[in-house]
Amino acid sequence: MYLATVDDAITSGLTTIASDMSGIIATIVPIALGIVGTVMVVTFGVKVFKRLTGKA
């Protein structure tokens, strides 16, 4: 009986952690994608500008 209680507590705790992590990831991913996209656009823009001006 004691082992079942421990098992239930661990399962409940891990389920809560997994749920919280999913929420955190869902919050962070859109922000991270925006930042990464902006950095990529700026990097690409600098490369194109250098190529057009002949300063590669």
C-alpha cells in the first residue's frame, strides 16, 4: 500500500512538471522564433549589401 502511494505521488509530480514545461515552451517558442528570424534577416541583409557594394 505504501508503494502505491509513492508511485501515485511520483506520477502526479512528473505529470505536473511535464504540463508546466509544455506551457513554458509554448510561451517561449514564438518569442524565440521572432528573435531568430530577425537575426537571420539582418545577417542576410548585410551579406546582400556587401555583395552589392563590392565590399565582400
